[in-house]
Amino acid sequence: MSKEKSNKLKVIPLGGLEQIGMNITAFEYGDSIIVVDCGLAFPTDDMLGVDLVIPDISYLLENEDRVRGLFITHGHEDHIGAIPYVLHEINIPIYATKLTMGLIEHKLQEHGLSSQVRKKVVKFGQSINIGEFRVEFVKTNHSISDAAAFAIYTPAGVIFHTGDFKVDYTPVFGDAIDLQRIGEIGKKGVLALMCDSTNAERPGFTASERTVGRQFDNIFAENNSTRIIIATFASNVDRVQQIINSAHKYSRKVVVEGRSMVNIINTASELGYLNVPDNTLISVDELKNYPDEQTVIITTGSQGESMAALSRMANGTHRKIAIKPNDTIIFSSHPIPGNEKAVGNIMNALYKKGANVVFQDVHVSGHACQEEIKLIYTLLQPKYAVPVHGEYKHLKAQESIARQLGYDSEHIFILSSGDILEFDEQTGEAAVNGNVHTGAIMVDGLGVGDVGNIVLKDRQKLSEDGIIVVVMTLESGSGRILAGPDIVSRGFVYVRDSEDLMDSARAVLNDTVEALEENGVTDWGKIKNEVKNALSDFVWHETERRPMIMPILMEV
């Protein structure tokens, strides 16, 4: 990609489009590049053994000398989760609001990066001048406090990026979205609006977070003789606040369970974003000191994650908390697309243990529905609409909203990750002009990027048909076979019930090896291939399965 300066503003999403998660976008003008958000995505079902997925930032590394700063809209994993991995590659300053920075700081400490990275906490209404850009932080509402939208001032015009947002006139913590400032920015002229599309298919308005608090009060009143366990997103600090409020109102002690939940609650409490009355929180070991009807457990696992605390409780593998008959268990979240089956399995396991499961009307979204999206468009009056955040169907749903507001196809851009959207400073015209390399890098344990498509295909093959290992010992020099071939199989068939099959497989291998010896074949590669092909053909003929076949030759 050329590094020549131009008078064009480039907007380059490096992730987060046509998917949920992994949000990261580069803004480029002249010799300056700024990056908005740096999130991770969770692995799909076919990413066997992968822990998380982070964006490929090759383009930023190629232009490292021009990258000036990282601006973060809010503290959710799909916007901050990849920061430590990216900062290992490219050290740039971070700009974020107070709670967001507190959550980022915790991640940097875990990765040993805190002292190496420059960090600036920014207040709403404040602007950061950096290179060719000025970035203003604008107050919005979301399912986590301190969410910001960005007005990005450039020589080509203003780009308004909403981040994840909703319009909540009665937020649990802090002020409502700053519609007045958004209107003022709109009056001065906005070149393009990059607007959250997650709920663009849903008509109407998203309900206020406070409505969930009222529902919690009702549930606590109705279930005053049972223990209450509530699963929600760890990052939804306002939801946790309302649970604590209801628990305090009904004289219940609160236990927080799940590593991410404990970390975020500690951070939010220290920074003043969570108000916990004295003597309300107790440790899990103190549960036994209180009757069930005086306790509440707030836990992770609302998405059916196999290792989360609620899953372990449901499966009977949690070391300290066992589900009891008549426990009231509340799922205070909607399943993320793709997680429905996992959540259903957890609910079934909880029902089997005699628990009462509640999942209706105990969640509101953190994302704007159609009428809120229309409100933002109306206040800003952008020249161009650029839907962001969401799968392709969500982006198309926002395109439909923009069309209702009078935008035509020349003024709506649905981008894919990697597309370069250029705005000409002189004419104000916009066009997609080329693309840059993007992709997903898989993180497995401590390994970053060492699991790729080939490894995943191997894992898939192993998971579907198993493996057969053929072991042989060859004489050094002559290549004559001294021992074997012996067969070891895993995940293919239960050997004790398939002795005839394995005996026949050995016979096939013996015939193959004898033929190789008679023909004087001593090349290891040739021997491996012949053994592999002969055994593969035999196994397919007998079972119609294709296990991975791995010949191992040893020389003595």
C-alpha cells in the first residue's frame, strides 16, 4: 500500500463489519492515522480449541510511523479486548473515558504492558488534537457506563462515529445522551455518519435500563423464600447496580461469582461507577452462614459459555455452589446470535435440577432501535450514511432506514472490512477505492497466530474421524523393516470391539511393506506415502470414514 500523502480522507474498517465483534477502524489523512476501537471476537463453532479472535493489523504495522493514537468508545470486549495483543505489535497512546480506561488498564497489567503505554483519560466535551485530526468525545448511553461517540474533525469534513449507543433519557448512572451537542455538531455540517446497526431491524425505541430495575424488584418480591441467582454480562455495570439495589432493598447478601465479573465490579467500584452499600457483598465461602432466602448470586455464564460459573453450577462441577431445587435463576441477557443452543442446554440442565428459570422481561438492549437511529440522522443531517457494527443484514436494515430519510444509493456506503472509503477534500465526493489486507488472527492459550486454517482443518478431521498412527522401525542404511508396522488408533473405532478390522488393517500394511521391500524401496517419503494410501483406501472401503493417518518411521 503506498504511503504517499494525499488530500483525501480515508476511512478503513479493519474489522467489525459483516460480523458481531472485532471492531476496529482506521482514519487516515496525510501523514496521520488514528484508530477507533480495538476489539476481539469470540470463536465460531468451527474454530475448535480457539480461545478468541483478534484483527489482523498488517496495514497499521506497514504504516507504523503514521499511526498517532487509539481512541476507544467504551469498555466492552468487542471494542477493547484486542488492545494488549495489538500493543505488543505497535505501541501507540490510548485515549478513553474514565471507566473505559480503568478496564483497559486492568488488561494491560495482566499482560505486563501498563508502564510502557501512554494513556490519557478524556472527559465528555473534551477534544484531542492529534496530527491532522481533532477528536471530540460526545456523551452517549449504552449497556456500560462512560460510552462515547466521536466527532472526528478532519480537513475534508466531520465524521461522526456513534460507537455502540442507545438513547436512554433515564440512565441508571450518569447523564442522558448529549442530544444537544449532537444537534450543534449537525448544524455545522457533517460529512458522514458511521452509526451502530445492531438493532436496526427492530422498530420503535429501546427501553430504558431502569425498566429492568423495576422488573428485578418484582421478581425479588415474588421469590422471597428462595435463593436468587442472576446471570448477566459482566460488563453491564448498570445492570449489576440494579441487582445490588434490589438485593439491598430486600435485605439480601450478594455474592459475585466469575473472574470477569469480579474484575469489572472491583474496577467500577474503585472508580465510583458502582455504589455498593456497606455489608452487602460477601464471599462465596460465607454463603453457608446465611439462609437461602437472604442471598443473591450474580454470576457470569448468561451466554452458555462452557467454562463460565453458571455452566459449572448447572453441570454440577462448580466447587463451591450447587444448584438446589426451587432456586430462582434469572437470565438477564438475550442470547447472542449463535449462542441459542448453548443457552438452551444450560436452562435444561437447571430445570432438571429443580430450579425455577426466569428469562422473560429481565433484559433490555444497549443498542438503538429504528426510531433512535432516525433521531441521530435527523440531528446530524450527514451527507453520507455509513452503517457500522453488525452482520450484513443489520447494515442493510440501516440502509433501509437511510432510504426512508431520503438518502439514495450514491450517499449510502455499506463497506466490508478492508475497504478504503475515500472522501475528496476539494469536492466532498466519496467513493470506495481499493482495499487493504485484513483478517482474523486466532489466539489459542499463549499462542497468537500459530493456529491457522490448516491447523483448524486438522483439528476438524481429528474431531470427526479420529487418527490412526502406524509405527515402523527401519534398519539404518539398508532401509529394511525390523519391527512393525504397528497400529495405534484414537477416536476412530473402539479397538476391543473391532479386532477383526484392525487385524485386517495390519494384514494390508504387511502386504504393502513386503511389496516395498521386494521392489527395493528405501526412500522414507515413498514408504510413508504408500503406507498412508494403502491404509486409507482399506479403511474407506471397510468403514467409509477418513481418519487422519500418520506413519511414524524410526531408524536404528
